[in-house]
Amino acid sequence: MFKRFLQLEWKAFLRAASFGQSIGLKIFLGFLAIYILGSCLVVGIALYPVLKEFFPDQVPMKVANNFIAIWFVMEIVYRFTLQSLPVMDIKPMMINNINRKTIIHFVLIKSIFSFYNLIATIIFIPFGIFCIVKGDYSAIQILAWIVAMISMVLMANYTNFLIKKKFAENLKAFLPYAIVVLALVGLEYFEIFKISEFIGGIFNFLLEQPYLAVVPVLIALGLYFWNFKYLRNNFYLDASLKGKSTKIEATDLTWTRKFGSIAPFLQNDLKLIWRNKRPKATVWVSLLFVAYGLFFYPNPTYLNIPAFLVFVGIFITGVFVINFGQFIPAWDSGYYSMMMSQNIPLKQYLASKAGLMYFSVVVMAIISSPYIYFGKDILYLNLACAVYNAGVNIPLILYAGSFNKKRIDLEKSPFMNYQGTGASQWIIGFPLLLIPIGVWYIVYAIFDKDIATLSLAIIGLVCLLLRNYFMTLIVEGYRKRKYIMITGFKQQES
């Protein structure tokens, strides 16, 4: 049955509408994964001599064992932030004669082959081999230690599974565990009780008694069956059909009526941002990136590379345009087909998206105005970049949206979430950021930086005056690809 499940998942992967569009992204992520694993291998090889150099009077293995507790906590944190749980479309299987235990075992075993489980493992194994070669420990002792460490990796994997599945909707149940962890961190920090040294001592004892490696293996198995029990108790069709009870905070959006025919669409966009995790995160990220200039403007090195400051200005004033705009209309993918079946003017729908992005550019330009502290040239450049974003980048990113056909789950975690990301999202970044830098630099090379800055503002103003013409072309592009987008948005990603 496992073989059949693998065949079904492979077919779902190949037959997805987003397969061709996202193949470039998957290749890129594949190379990135190879790079990360290669870096981890280098760390694993270098770890023994580095510890020997910094702690010459201690055995490297015992030093490493003292950091296991810290590593485990960091492992849980980064997994919770970055790792996506394995998913499987179980509804069609629930009406067939398939043992639900088999399906649950498949999902849990599938999580073992996660990329995140390889990262630490590739570090531990070379380090253990070094300890054997240097004669610190026997092969049996190191084998037991490696088994224990791999069990710790699986413990982190299934602990993250529990936190996200069992405790995500009931954080109060997780609170006692969090308090215990924070208490141990506090005791460690104030040197009252060194939990790191205590756990390090346990692993040192395990090296002396290799048979004790069975203990972490049993703990990992215990977490596995805890997950299994939870999933089995929630494995029924009504669980997926039952609606979530959500407290909706009513927001007065009557003020949007002054925007005329686009007001209903604008209200929907504001509600979408306010009520969902991922679009709401784009707002907070945009506000945080106002401080982006503090990394560059005080640094005299970048003042000698003025073209780079154009990138900073475009990014600060257009960060919401980039983060939110690149997923238009995928934000509405859950009901896009319904909208397209109604008598809804497409031009008004897109104009509301543009209006929201125009507003964001104005807000970001105002918030970033205190950068005048670093000189009037910085303020003028930021304002020129804001006008350029409004005139050029907003129509450009709206047009790129007509090539989006990947569905987005609004409630999924925004961290390291590539759902909805395709080739168009990667390609559009180049003209958004590189064209204004190129234009500014060419004018700067011929004249000076003041005229170069003015040229960006003039280009933006001219394009703003032509926005109705551009909108007509954009609407035509959406009409041509209407059914391609609808088909793509109906595909569920696994």
C-alpha cells in the first residue's frame, strides 16, 4: 500500500497545473539544498579540529555533548518556524476500503525523509568518524552515540509535528511545556542549574554504556505513537467538514465608499489582509523594512555607490507593492472562479488592487521621510523612488499577476512559505529593481545625481498620467489568461 501511495503522490506532483511553472523554482531550491548539505558536511568534518583547538585540555566529544541541549532547543525553534508538515489528500481514501492506520503510518514515516532531518545528521556522522580515527572512542561507542543523536533528530521532528498539529489550535495546552522550557533556560542563564551540562553528562555516560542508546530510540518511538494516536483520533470525514468557530471582529469600512465603484473590492482586500495570517504578515514585514535604510545610509561605503541607494529607495517605498502585488490575484484563489463567473468588471477589480498599492507607497514615503537626517539627497531620492514605484512598478506587477496560476492558502505560516511562488515571481523582481537602478546610473553618468533622481520622478509621473492606458492593457492580459488561472487555482498543492 505504501508503494501505491508513493505512486499517487508522484502522479499528483507531475499532473499539477503549477508543475511546469514551478519547475525552475524547484531546481533552484534543489541546488540550494545541495549547498546547505555540503556546508553541513564541511562543518561536520571541521568540528573535531575546531573543538580541539579551542578546548585543548578537553575531549572534543565531551565538549560537543554539553551543547546538545542548546542544539535541541534551536532545532525545535527553527523547525517550528520553517518546516512544513507532510500532507496528504485523504478524503478520497476515506470512502475506500483502506485501513486508516496505514495512511497515518505513511504520513508519519514520510516525515522521516524530510530535508531538515538530514542537516544535523550530516554533521554528526563525520564528527563521530573523527572521534574513532583519533582513538578517543571505539566504533561501538560512536555507533551508539550516532544512533542516539539520530533519535534526537527524530524526536525534534515528531515534537514539531505535535506542536503544530495538537497544540496549534489550543495554545493553552502547550503553555505548561513552554513554561518548563523557559524555566530551564532561566536556570541555565543565571547558572543556577546547568541543564546543558546535565544532558552532556548523560551522553557521556551513554558513551561508557553503549546499550543505553536504546533509551532515546524508545523516546522517539513514544513521540511517534503519540502523533499516531492524535491523528487516528482526528481521522474522520466530519473533522474536515466541520467549520472552524472563528471570532470575527467587525470593522467599520464605510469610509471606503468615497472611492466609488472600487469600494466593494477595496473592502474585501482590507478584510482579507486583516483576517488572514499570510497577507497580514506582508503588512508587518513592510513596516519592519522601513528600518532597512539604517543598514546603508549611515555607512559611508554605500554613499560612494549612489546607484545602490536607488535599490534601497525602491525597496523601502515599494516593499508592500513587491510582497503583496506579486501574488495578485492568487490572494483570491480560493474564490477566484466564483468571481469570474459573476458580472464583475475586471477593470474595477484590478483598480482596487492598484489603489491599495498606491496608498501603501504614499504611506511608506511618509514613514521613511525622517531619513532626511542623513541628507536632503536621501529624502529626494526616496520620494523619486516612491513616484517611480507608483507610476511604473505597480502597473508592471499587476500585469505580471496575469501569469499567476498557483493557489495560496491564506492561513498557512508565512515563514519560508513558497506556496503560490512560481517563475513569474522570480522574474518580475529583476525589472522592478534593476531598471530604475540602470536608468538612474545612465543619467548620473551623463549629467549628475540630481538630474538622475529627477529623471526617476519624471518617468513615474508620466506613467501615472498614462495609468488608464496601462490598465486597459493589463485587463486584456487577464482576460486572455482567465481560464488558465482558474484551472491553476483549483489545483490543491501537497
